[in-house]
Amino acid sequence: MNIYQLPDPKSTHYLNRYIKFITFAKKSAVGDKYVESHHILPQSMGGLNDNDNLVKLSARQHYLAHWMLWKAYKSKEMTFAFFSMSNQSNQYQGRNRRINSRIYENLRNEFSTLLSKTAEDKRQDPAYCQKHIDTNNSEKTKQKRSAAIKKLWEDSVYVEKVIAGRKKAKAEGRYQFSIEERKNRSLRSTGDNNPAKRPEVRAKNTGLNHYSNRDGYVKPSCAHCGITTTPTNIKRWHNNNCKFKLAS
């Protein structure tokens, strides 16, 4: 008889075993040894922290109780709870547990499947995806990334590895493109194919947060040819790299 208001299980056999086990544990004295509080009706099923819903169990009994709940329901919550119990060890609490290979295989396969399904459900949730995007694009995250990269380049060993890798790739011809590949790359980035001409890129580059729209901003000019353009172009093609300076 189900006196603990447990929901209908997938396996009635293991539910009946669980009910008999809990009924026996409530009548038995645990003694002075180490005990743990167990929710008879799990909190994930609506169980409360009332004394009527709690029972004192030894570490081994607590583990067996979660094993029977897992076998009875095979739900996400019961699988996660039993997997957590199976991966805990504490010599002071009598938690040196060993499960046989068949139980571990079934538990591990089910746990892995549930993790994959949970991750897939999150990827399908627009609100979760947008929250993830906002977090990655936040100023705090960008500052952390920038600090991590700067710290990497301060490591002489890391810099040496990068330089050695680039030299090796260049020697193997991985940085050299054929004439045909150069033409294709040029066609993919000129005219209407220029990424800067895409509507979403143009909107981003002309938005209110763009540096050119800030108060008091003045575009820089080249000291040699006098052209006024973006800071990137000035740095790359003008001033010290200006063709008029190089020609003189």
C-alpha cells in the first residue's frame, strides 16, 4: 500500500520494495552511528521538509533508497540523484561505495542520454540562446578575454611555440596560395561581395555606438597625402606606410 503519496512508477516492483524498505527503516532504531536525512517523497516530486516526510538512514541505506527510486521511476531527477550518490566517497561517513559493472553501465548510459537531451533542449530555447549571446558579448566578458590573451602573449614559452608553428607552416607551404585561389579570394571580397556592404554589417558600422558618431570625434588625416579616413586605414596604409612618403 502506497502510504507516502508517491506518484505512479514505471516499475511497481521496485516501488513496493522502496515502500517496505522505508516502513522498516522508520520502525528501526538507527543508534548512535552516522545517519543521513532522506526525503521519502523526493523534493522533485513535491516532497516537503516535514518530519513526516523525513527518515533517518545510514549511508548505505540512503544509497539503497535512491537505487530503488531510480529503478522505480527512471526519471531525470532520480537518475541525477542516484548518479550523484554513486560518485560520492567519504571514509568518515561510510561512503566507500562500489557498484557492479552492469548497474554502472546502465546508469552511465542513461545519465549521458539525459545530459544530451537537456543540452539540446537548451539550444532550442530562444531565451536561453539570447541570454548566452548577451553574456558572451557583455563588456565584462570581453575584458576577461582580452586580459587572458594579453597574459598569454606575456608568456615567452607560448610566444616561442606560436612563432615556431608559423615558421613550420610557412616552410611546408601552408601559407602560400595559388594564383587561382588568390583570384577567388579577391572576388569573394570585392564589389557587391564585400562583407562591409551587407545590410547587417552596414547597420552595425553606422550605429549610434560607432566611434564616428561620438561627440567630438574627428577622423584622422594622413600627414603625407592629406587624406581623411578611418583610424584603421590611417594606421595600415598612411602616415609611415603612405605611398607618397615611400616614393619621396
